[in-house]
Amino acid sequence: MQVALKQVVVPPGQQLLLKDVSWQMYEGILKELGEKRAARINYFQGILEIMTPLPGHEVGKVIIGDLVKALCEEIEVECWSLGSTTFKNKDMAAGIEAEDCFYIQNEAVIRGKDIVDLNTDPPPDLAIEIDIASRTRLDNYEALGVPELWRYDGQNLEINVLENGKYVSSNISRNFPNFPLVDVIPQYVEQSKIQGRNATIRAFRSWVKEVTGKLS
């Protein structure tokens, strides 16, 4: 008797790894499970990862994403969030579903597109992962050429920037070089748990205005 993937239950915070998965199998699994699912699916050179986020993942993902949007609005830079959209490239044998991702520098390139194809379109300028239960693998992101990856572990923000095809840790975001986000983002995430989302975003906007005022 063959077990269908829809019958497999991955508890929140856990992951299921399958090896020797072909590209055709990967695409078949994406189609079988569909888009309306809690689990996220990543693929790299024959290794398939299925994981179900903890509730804390969603909280961190939402507030950090809101902070990025607020920052872009305050500095008048267009950005476009594609959430956990599946990005894949057959030639690289890689596919990812980030917690959240943004087109910032390349926003105009993909503006208005219903489908983003990494064979012809650039990858997101920024991807965000919440590493509360497990550590995000970098291979997929490196293979797809995502210029900047943020990993938040519930306390600290780590910024990784792509250099010569490999990530290096950085204290400065390439998308927002004038802002000390490594220190500030965790502070506002914690503040949101006490003061609420709206009050936190207002406070963050005020901080951005203060920093931009000093720069002008």
C-alpha cells in the first residue's frame, strides 16, 4: 500500500526530510499538496523538506514584514511582498518558500506580474526566515541568487548578504544601508508583544523619521 503525502502529518515546529527526490517528483508534490496548506516546502538537489511553522513563526513573520513595509513607505521606496510564494529554478535544482519575501530594488521589474519565473525574472531582493524551531538552510537561497536573507530566531536578527555566490553575515542591510536594523528590528518585535502591533508600527515610523532627518 502506498501512502499519499496528504496523509502525512508534520506537527508544528517539526520537519520531514525526503531524499532522492527528482525535480519531477518535487513539482508533482507541489501540485498534489496545492497552495492552500500550512506546510512550507523547500527543495535542493534531491532533498525535499516539508515543515509546519509554529505559531511564533507567524507572529514574527507578520510583524517583521510590517516593519519592512513601513520602512519602505517612510523612505519612499516601492516594495512588493510575495509572502511564501514558491520560487524555483530547474537548472539549479532548487526551490524555496520563504516566510516572507520582498522585491525592493527590482520591484518595478515584477510589478503587475501574476507569475514570477526565476528563469527570466530576478529573485526577491530580500527573504525573511523565522528560525525558532530549526535553522534555515542557506543552499537554496544561494543557488537561486537571493541577494539578502534575514534570519530571526526569536531574539536576534541575522543579516546574510550574497557575495560571490555565498552568504556572509553582515551588520548592515544592503536594501536599507542607513538603518541599524540588526539591533532595532528585534526591539520592535518584542515591543509589539507588549504594546500591540499598531502602537509599535507608529513608534517604528517615528524612529525612521528621526534617522532620515539626521541623514538629510
